[in-house]
Amino acid sequence: MDVELSPRSRQILEAIVEDYIATAEPVGSSMVARRHALTLSSATVRNVMANLEEMGLLTSPHTSAGRIPTEKAYRFYVDSLVALRQVTRDEKRQIIRRCRQAGAGLSSILKETSRTLSTLSNYIGIVVAPSFISDVFRHIEFLRLGPHRVLAILVSTNGVVQNRLVETAEDIPEDDLVVMGNYLNELMQGLTISQARERIIKEMQSEKVRYDSLMSQALTISQQAVTMEDDEIFVEGQARILDQPEFSDVRRMQDIFRAFEQKGHRLQLLGRCMTAEGVQIYIGSETPVSQSAGVSLITSRFVTSNNTIGLLGVIGPTRMGYSNVIPIVDYTARLVSRLLNEN
């Protein structure tokens, strides 16, 4: 942020932001001078606050003589002022214990991760699972469920399983389904799910397949089996944020929750985080959700053993305890990456 502040202005802005985070009440000059033991008079603090307001860092609610921080102030605070605390030993133990107890399945670990983030931050924990289409193909198997009905079981090397019921034009014998599965397992080995789809389409256009009925059926069924699905998202602790005074409007918060769950917004988030290492902080209008005024999002990516990338983080008010939440998100992302690389 292209803002230059004197040491005095920085000190007063930091005091106002931290007081407002703690109380959710507009902050007056006398309160700043008294609480932070500044060797400045209330009049001096008031003049500095007026300058900060002119710079767009503070604003005055109509009902109060005090000031509250703007999005611009929170951005300056996060970039230049915040003192991050260390994750405590007890918090580390809790994160490790809860994530390990969740079990070996990817979904179980990620669901418990979102719950843990919510518990420790007292805001909303959010986890977006690694995109299945970027996982590497491991195995496909077909089970005959009845005439013209086949269950396709697709497994990635990341342990994610997708089951898809496929309607077939012909009744395919069980033995033929085994042959078809063997053919596809060899064809798609080592490819990502997305690449496997492209290979299937290319093979379906080849002259060889046109004259081999079994291969043609196998490709037709597998094309339906690897249809791309939305990324799985885990959200925990929605009720916690409703305890914050600025979020008493339940309908508005429901709109925000729905927006974060839309595939387009998730893809925007993942797109940003794919190339950005470490913790990312989106404040208010910086988030890819148009309804998110007053909301901040702190995220970090986690990486599986196959280099597929997921996203975890915390949603809370712009009046968020950044010094507490940022280290928790960072530590949890590194732990989840380690756990998924062990599995």
C-alpha cells in the first residue's frame, strides 16, 4: 500500500485498529491516549486522527464522535503494523490431535480441519479440497448392476474415489467389463483426470476404435465416468460469526455463505492461491465475493503428495484478530500438507 505515515501516526493508527478489533466500538482520542499510555495529549491524538481520516484510513460513524478503521486501514495494519503471535504448544497439539484422529480419508481430514480452524479462530473455517481433475489417475473398475446399468468406480492416486452410475445402450457381460477396465487402466495410467478425459476423446476419434466394439463401449462408458465435478468444500462454524455485532443480519450472512460456495468464486480463490505461496489475506472488497463488504478471508494453500493443491482458511469480519488468525492458518496448512504426504 502506497501510504507513508510518521511514527506517531503509525502508533495511533495501530492503537485504534487494535481497540476496535477488541471492542467493536468507535474509538475516541481520549480512549487512545489513556489505554495505550501515550505521552500525548488528547488534542494531539485528535489532530492525528483527523489527518488519518483525511487519508481515508479512518471514518466517523454518524452516531459517535469516535473513529473506526476503513478497509484501507486494515490493509495498512496487516502489511505494516501487525505483530503476529506464535502458535502456542497447546494449539499445535490440538490441531495435530484433531486432524490425525479424523482418519486416513481425505474428506475426513479436511472436514475436521475446517472444524478445527473455526474452533481456534472463533470464526468460520473453510477448506476447499484439491481439485479431483488435477489428481493423477490410478484405477477404474466397472461393476454390472443390472441390464444396461454399470457402476464406474474411478480412483485417483490421492485416494479420492468417485462412483458414477452409467446407463449403457447394450447389456454388457461382467467378463467384458473386466476387459474394458484393463484396457482403460493401461490407457490412462500416469495421466491426470483432466488429461485422461482428453485421451479418451482422442481415442474415440481414432480409426482403430471404430472397428472394435468393445474398445468403443469402454471409451463411451469411461467418458461419462470422468465427467468433472465441483470441488468439495467444507465450511464449519457459520453460527460463530453471527455472534459478531456487525453480522446481526442473518439474511446477509446467508448470501455471503452461498457466494463462497459457488464454483466460480472457489475457482477464483484457487487460481490466486495456485501461484501464491504462504498466507494470503483478502480484506472486504478484495475478496472475490461481491457481497463481502465487512468480511475478511485469510487463506493458505496445502499441497498433496501428487502436487494437487487445496485451500484452507478462515472467514471473519474485517475487524478480525489478524495477529491470532494468520499464524493458525499458516501452521494448519503446513500440517495438513504433511499429513496428506504421509498418507
